[in-house]
Amino acid sequence: MPLCEDCDTWDLEMKGIFGVNLGTYSDLLVKAEKGCDSCKFFCAILQNSDRYKHQLDKLSEKVVAFCNMRLDAREPGEIGMTMSWDDLCLDMCVASDYDGPPVDGLDRLRHIPINSQDERCLSQISSWISECAEHKECRQSNSVSLPERVIEISPDQTVAPRIISSDGQNGSYVILSHHYSGESKIPNASELLENGLPVTLDVIGFPKAIADAIDITRKLGYRYLWVREICMTASTFSENSLRFVSVYAQAALMLTASAGPEASHGIFHDRKVLCSPGLGTGKDRYFRPRALRWMSNIEESPLAGRGWNTVERMLAPRIVHFTKWQMVWECASGCQFEAAKITDDQGSGPSINAYEKGAFQQYVQDALQQSSLELDTSTNDTSEKSTARLQTWTKSVNALSWGDFDSPSDKFPVIGKIAQIMSNYSMGDYLAGIWSNHIISGLTWGRMFSLLTPVPEYVAPTWSWASVNGPVAIDNVQPGSAMESLWIQKYNPVLVSHHILLSDPSNPYGRVLEGSHIVLDAACIGFKKLTDGVMGQEGAFQVRPILDSSLMFDCGCCRPRPTEVQESDSSKFNKEIEHHFCVILKVSDWSTESEGGGSCMCLIVKASEKGDSFTRVGVLTVGPNFLGKPVNPNGTFDALGWERRRMKLI
């Protein structure tokens, strides 16, 4: 491949403190136009990046540097570097045909077919299926009782597929998970559900994703396909039935059309994986986007923001994600990438909140052993198992919170299936998205990145993460030490009572009605009194409020916003500041912390006009100010003026 003089003589071992300057973006464009494949690669990375693809004009005179395996566009003369995990990060690889000894940290380059319909992609899927069959962590794909309605696919592609009644037959089947709405819906889907069976399907008018799924199912050697839109009946989704869970959990494979925003986009599509020519003194090192081995391939896809599809992903034991850049295999033992062999946890969010399929699938398989999804009243969970169950639930909430529902009323019935799987005696009662035995953990959720927006219609009380749309994370709540027991007893909240009004009283996992609330016996203080008190304690503490629906307390550099928005939000909050209170959720004794000092996490609530109930507006953390004057932290914290009272949260 032709290279310009700069790229041809580039010694990759010469890195420099602030990286290697590749030239201005304009210079790279000129050299790319003259035929340098390396400059073409670097320009393509910048042009397709989330940071610059919508503002290429800002790149014109910037200097492009290669620093710490990342492209960095800087102002001329600027000294420094940008540290970020994004799609400007690159991997260094050896050639695809390299057969020498392993090179530490270097993957072998993988050239994948341009279109995912290529027979080599089907061969890769078959290989993944065979590997999964050897995994100890994965349930084997055996012949199982078929769902009530399935699409029967003949090996002969001239024979039209048809929906049939399984009548208790056994077999192996594939599931399609895709985005359907608007123009991409199946024509006459309701009639197909109501008509007698069998029904021959004319897939010409169907969304392309379904036609592609039929093609893949046939070529992989499976006979049956299940598509929620035309195969799921009311009885399949019955509120207290295992049937819905088993449809997904017993599938041999699930195909996800992750690349397109609509089902009309299909599963098959062209992929262009960027790769540099051979560089370095030996022309034997290649660059590719590091994001090819990140879970963001899945978690930032259009399908990831759909609530139904999130639940489908959690329940299915084996999945092939057809993402924008490549296929990604997911099962209980982990993920494999079509275009990369080495996986990387970076880009997957905080590890404490990262969804773990392997952990969750254990509970799915346990649920399949039960005759129904009624509450497991066994007391077999040890303290360690109880903690593991809680951690799996909190990570599941993180995954569920990314998904929105076209119909808000679907939210609780659908996520309730996940709650039913996780329920047992150690969790306590299910209270609109949280558990009575883990009330502190359940209330310590907060936004991750974007602002949270209230669900358009009433779905849950404000203290439940299900009451808002947007990604949330739950704080890691671990049992306190014996030395902290008196401190915890003094400050941590206690659930006094709960009153959850259900649309169907027989189903605690279903829709919740307005008027639902909990009552806490908790330590609280006025928001203004707390912040004023902290300011008056000679800098002993620092306070960080985070409002669910406003950035007014966020760092202006990290989360910039228009001045008028900041002023409007601040004015509104200050007018009502006397009605805002901080309720302690979790506090540790500063004197018993081995390192890092103690901490306190509070719920920010707003009192009703009558002052007899409170709604959630955010969270607040209180921590030691290591730059302040040394003080007695416990005594200083006590002196802030906390009051213990009963509070009704709605």
C-alpha cells in the first residue's frame, strides 16, 4: 500500500512525551488525496468519530497527534494530551497471517467479509455455537418443548414459511430480536395472531429483518423461528406464568438486528472495518479501532435503547448481535468479536454496574426448574449468596434502565419478569422496582450520564428507578462492620411500612397505581441547613448534590450548559429551597474507615405543600475535605443537626 514519506519513515518505537505529531488535519487530507493509505486511515477515524463527525470544520487547522494509542486533535502549539476512552482509541495488531510467537498485548488482524450475508459469517456463527456447546457455564441447546406458536421453515427455500401450532412438539428454535414500529411493522400482524393455524406467510411485505432471520435460520439448519410480534399470545405473556421466560431461556439461539433503527434496515448489511496499512520499520504493525473489542458495539446500538429488547437479551442464553461494524457473540461464558480476538473491559461503563450475563443466567436456569415464577420462599441463601443475588439484581437494573418503552404501561409487566426470576426469601417483598430487605440499596440509584426524564404517565413512585427514563446506577451497598453497628443504627433508615397499590392485586410484579408509597424512619436535615452547616465547619466536608433532571450542581467544565439554563434552574431551585430536605440513606463511621475517610449518601426530597409527603429530586453525597482543617469528623457530622423522623415517600 502506498505511503507518504512521513508515514513510510515513522518509527513506532519513538513515542514522545506528548505523542507524535502527524501534521495538521488539512495536511493529512492532502496526503490522503495523493494516495497515502495511512493518512486515509487516520482521516477516516477522525471523520467517523462521535467527537468530530458532525463538526469537521473544527478540525481544519488542528494538529493531529498520535498519543497513548489514541488520535488527539490539538490547537497549534498546544502542549498536553487528552485522556479519553472513545472511538479515537486504536489497537496495534500483527498481520492476519502472522504465525510467529505471541506478541504481548497484540491481537492478530482479522479481515471480515464486507456484508454479513456472506457464507463465511454463517460459518463463524456455526463455529461459535459449537464452542458454546463445550462451555460449562452455558445451558446446552437440547430439543425442548416448542413455544405455543412458531414459524416453521422448510429446508427448501421455495416453500413459503408458515405459522403453526406446536401442539406440544419438541425441537430447537431461533428467536429474532428487532426494532419494530411505525412503517416497519408486519402488515396485518393482529390478524395473523387471530387467524386459525397454520397460516402461510408472504414475507415479501414483511420487514427485512424477518426475511433475513428466516434465511439465517434455514442456513444454520434450524426448522423453527419465533418472532414476538406474530408468535406471542396473551397466554404466553400471562402475568404469573413461566411461559414467557422459557420461550427466551430455552431458545437455541437469538438473532439481534442491532445495526439499524428500524426492522426495515434488516439484519444483513455492509460493514466497513477501518484498518491501516502496515507501518513501522518492518511494515508489520497495523492499527484498527479499539472499539472493535468493546461492549459498546452492543450497548450503544439502536436496539440497546429498547426496553423489550433489553429484557430479551437478558433472558436468551446465546445471542448473535449483528452490529454496525461486526457480529458479536454473547453467551454465559462471555463475548466474542468477529473482528477482534482480545476483549477489553474499557468502554463498558463502571465494572460495578456492568451487566453480567453469566451471573444472571444462573438465576434464569434456576427459574426454569420451578413450575411457576411465584416467590421463592426458601431460606437456602447464605449471606454470601444473598449478596451475590443483590449484586446481580443491581447490575440488571443498570441494564434495564437503558431501555425505553413505546407504551409506558408495558414497563412494569416486562421488567417484572426479571424481578420474578430474582425473587426469593432473602430479597423480601417487591416494591415497584426495589426490595424490602434491601431498601437502602434500592433507593441509592442515580443518573449516570444524561439527565433523567419522568415517564410520560404514572408508572411508579418517584423513589423507584422505574419512574424515570434514562440510565441509572445503584450504589454498591455492603453490610457495615461490627464497629459501625451503633453508627448505622443511629443514622441509617428503616422501612416502617409499604403500601403498593397494584392494578392486579394477585401480581406484585405488575402495573403499579398512583398513591403507592413507603414510610421510612430516617435521619434528615434541610438542604439549606446542611449546605450552610458544611460551609461553616472550616472545610471539614465537601458536598456534591446531583439532581435527577437538572445539571445545575454538576461541574460546568465536565457538563457544560447554556448560561440561561443554569440561571433558570438555579432560580427555580432557590425559590423552593426551604422545601428540600436531605434524607440519609447510607453513612459510615469516619473513625472506622481504613482509608479514604467516611462517606454519607443522602436522598434529596421535596416536601408537598402540606408537608405530609415527599417526592424524590436527586441524591447528595457528603465526604471529607482532605484539603480542609483537620477536625473530629464524627463529632462535626453529629453537630450538623440531623433529625430522625418518619417520612412518607411518594
